[in-house]
Amino acid sequence: MHPPLERIHQLGGTVRTSQALALGIHPRTLYRLRDEGKLIELSRGVFRSADLPWPDQPDLVSVSVRVPKAVICLISAFAFHHLTTRIPHWVDIALPQGVKTPRVEHPSIRAFHVAPTAYEAGIETHPVDGVPVRIYSAEKTIADGFKFRNRIGLEVVLEALRNGLERDQVTVARILHFARLCRVERVITPYLEALA
């Protein structure tokens, strides 16, 4: 195997240009490997080894690689946890307050800036196509959904809550824990009482 490809495989097979530079791989080498069909460019500056299967969720992989501080949230997290029938048209990400929203041309992102305590809570790391992707837990995503209900729509949040409870994917106690952190406990309690 070509030495730069070996180094890329050591990182899981998917790299940003800046990660490749840190490994001593020049950008010209990345583009040459792409032109030779040995790398696939998932999005601008994100490359994946061509001998790996095509990713099931290339948008989540691309965003996770390009925006390391991002945590997949809201509708994108609902879709990942199979709590909604909605198909996200962009990738919803949470960023800490004060962090500038990065420019990402593809895939489209929608950023939500969150207070530090709420940002850190409920993060799970899931391997998605060999790349570690940070995604909020189902319960944290439901609490966030209630916090941002005016931006994403209450109906999608209620669908996720109903599905999570019916499928035993979530517990009321964990939802309430995150609702307290997100300061939406009073908003969410009547819906939990009606559905639980």
C-alpha cells in the first residue's frame, strides 16, 4: 500500500487536509491520490480511502471530520436514533457559545450555539463508517428539541418523544435530567405526563 494511504488508514480511512498535513502528507499528494481513484473527496477538504465501502451517512462523517467541535443534534440526531420520519435537509450541529459557525459548503449545516453545561451533557460517540461521530443521546436530543421547538417545530419533537417512549429507547427520568439542564422542565412535563 502507498505510504500516505497507510497513514490515512491509521486514522480510520477518512481525513481532513489539515490532518493529512500533520501526518506529513502534502495536499498535492491528496489530490493526486484522488485523481488516481485511490481517495474519494467526500466534501471540500475531506478525503476517504477508495477501498473502504461508500459511507452510509456521508454527511455526518464529513461534518464530524471538518468540524471537530460539532455535536450532531436535533433533527439530525432524531434521524440517527430513528426517532423521526423526517429526512434532514442539512446537518444540525451544536457548538459551544462563542464558537464561530464554520463555513461548510457541502453538506449544508445549521448551527445551534449552546451554553457550556448543556453543550457538554449527553454526548455519545458512535462509529459511523469508521469515523467517531459525536451525537447527543436520544434523551438529550428530546430536551434540546423542546428548547429549540420554535426553530425546528413542536410536531417533530413530539413525534420523537412519542416514538422514544413507545419503543423504550428513552426513559422519563433521563429526559427530565436533561430538561433541567436545558431549562425546559416546565415545558416538557405536561407532554411527558400525557404520553408516559
